[in-house]
Amino acid sequence: MSNKKIGLIFNGVWSQYAFAKATKYRDCYVLLYIHDLNATQLDSVDALVIPFQSNHEAIAQHRDLLYHFLAQGKKVFVEGDSSAQWLDARWEDRPVNNFWWVKDPHNSPVSETDYSHPIYQGLKPRHAFWHYHGVYTRIPDHASIIQKNVDGDIVTWQTNHFGGTFLVTTLDPIVEHGVQQITHLDHFCDRLTEWLIGYRPEGKFEILKSDYGIAV
Amino acid sequence: MTSSIRALIFSNGIEGLKSLYQSNEIIQYDWLEVGPDFNPDLAGYDLLIVPNGSDHIAMYRIRDKVLKFLDAGGSLFCFDGWFTDWVPGHRWVMDNSQKSIAVRYKLRDDPYQLAAKFRPEDLNFSHGISGWWACGYIESAPGSHVLLEDTWGRPLVVIDQTTTKGLMVLTASAPAADLSYATTDDDAAERAMTELYRALLSLIPIQKQKTHVK
């Protein structure tokens, strides 16, 4: 069990919840409901994830808190879409191709991956990419690119400019693993967790029925 | 002449949601944004829609208002996995014990002949991938109708006019909307999810008439 915790900025979405409550990850992740978010909660966690299907209008209201968190040398992982209201980059929508591996498995939409990054080290191409939700057409000058698609658009990037490390991707490992329709996402999510808090989860992704139909 | 349906859709700000619902001659939509101190006025609407990807912390916090709305004869569509206990009488449970490659949808109980308006078999595949829209299953309240079930007989689409004085239509998550990212294997599959949505909407005038008769 890890002594360190990852705060998951929670938009009340079931797939975010299913991931954070799975037996494999529940000791590592803490749900921080976006509309109750405050500085005390952020002080209690060691890293943050902002999953796909977040409320970026609401997140923008807490912009200063997020950058203060980074300034303490901590890590923040952002997946899916984002907003220029709080992130100095331009995200653009693209059609989601989540079927390339059925129709044309030898032609992945992602063409470049920096496998020297700690999350990607040792991953097979299929484990490093499944589908993306949009792309970045502009990122900060101080950022480095980790993944690109075949059109040269940016899928994953990182910067250390704000004190800690900001890793941003249009992949959706947290939400998609919560959905449990892609069976190999343990590889990415385990490495992501280890990169964030230095602890690699083990065991199966088990769902406890008692976590559903709850009072909050 | 029947007036159009007045619907209120809950939004938690996720990308792309608002493009999926387009007001038309059948239904007029208003949007309600979830935020801090969420305390909406539900009066004046025929239908509440909780779409795919919704905020079920917020919905739990207004569960008493939803129950009051239903007991006044209103209708609720919940097209999502409600992990909190805010839907009267029903529970949604996430589950990964079955392989999605084996998921098929079957009609079980169709008292309103909705299957004349959509084809369950067209919902099976998206680009050759099965298990693409429903997740988990519903433990439905006694007296409700299970319109669609999965391969293992688990309820996925439920219609309930018994638990409250209103109508509840519940799906175990689904992108049911006027426009859907749906399926594209062929023309029929492309339309399947939207046709299911339109079929479910046909229940609302029936419910409105029932409420007015009372």
C-alpha cells in the first residue's frame, strides 16, 4: 500500500468513480469533487490527475490552486480535452477513431512516441496508444513533445516550467480503464501511478458491488 | 395538436455534450449547469434528462427534488451509470465479470411496441466492436418493464411507471440523443441509437396525457 495519495479531480462521472474505487487503485487515488475543491484538500495529496470528461469551466475557477500545487514541485496529469482558460495550450476536437485496431491494425493513428519517458518505458505500442480525444495544435514554448499523430498534431506533452511536472495527453487512460472495455490499460495506468507517487499497484481491477448505489 | 415536450438537461460541462441534443418540433431543450450550491428549480418541465457522462454527486444532492418532480407526474430519462442512490427504486451496478465481445442486446418486455421504432440488433456493433454503449447493468424495481437485456439477461433499458407517479426510463449508460456518436457499420446501425432515443421520447406524450387525466 502506498503512503502517498493521488487526488483525482472528480466531475461526478461514473467512469472516473469506477477507476478510483477499483480494488487495484483505491488505495492510491482520492476523489476530490470539483465543486467542493479547496486548498486543504490539495494539501493532503501528493499528485493530481484531471481526467477526461472534466468540467473545465469549474477547474478554471481553481486555476491559482492548481498552479500553486505545481509550484510545490508536485506532478499533475491531464487527460482528454482541456481549456485555454487554465492551460496555456490549444486543444482541438478530432473524430475519435477507436476502431483502427479492428479495421487497420497495422496503421496506428499515433506515429511517434518517446519511449524514454518513465510512463512509456517498456510499453508495447498497443499499450502506449489506444485512441485519443482531440489534439494539441499549440503547446507552450517550454514544453517537450512525447507523442504525435500521423498528421503531426500533438497528442502528449510535458513541461517542468511551473515548478513540478505537468504531463498533458489527449489519451484517456483513467476514464477508459474505468469503463473496462479495453483490457490492456493496466500497463499504462500502473506506470502512470508509479510515475506520480512512486508506487506501482498490483492485482486485478476488481469492482465491488457495495460501491454502487451509495449515499454521499 | 400535441404541444412539444419541455425538457431540462443536466450538464456538468463535459466536451461535446451540447451538440448531441437539438431542439426540434417534438422537444424543446433547456440546459441546466451543475455548480456549487446546486439547487435547481425543476418546475415547468415535462422531462428531466440526465445524459451520458453526468454528475451523480450533484444528482444525489437533489434527489428529493427529483422524487417530488416524479411524484407530480413528471418524466425522467437517465442515460448513465448512476453510482449514487438518487434514482427511486433502482440501482445501477458497474460490472466487468463478462467480456464485452460477448455482449448482445435482446428485447424482453415491450408493452408500448417501441421495437416498431428501433431495431435492437442494430445496437450490437460499432465498427465491428460489441459491448460499445452499455456498461454494467440495472437492478430494476418490481413492476418495471425491462425493454432491453444483455446476453446474460441483465436489464439494460428499463421503463418504470410504478415506483413513482411519474415515468422513469433508465439505461445502463448510453449515448441516447438526437445526434449520437453511435455506430457506423452500415446505415441502419448509424441510426440505431438515435432511433432508440426517439422511440423512448414517444412515451412522454403518453405520460403527459396520463398526468392530465388525473
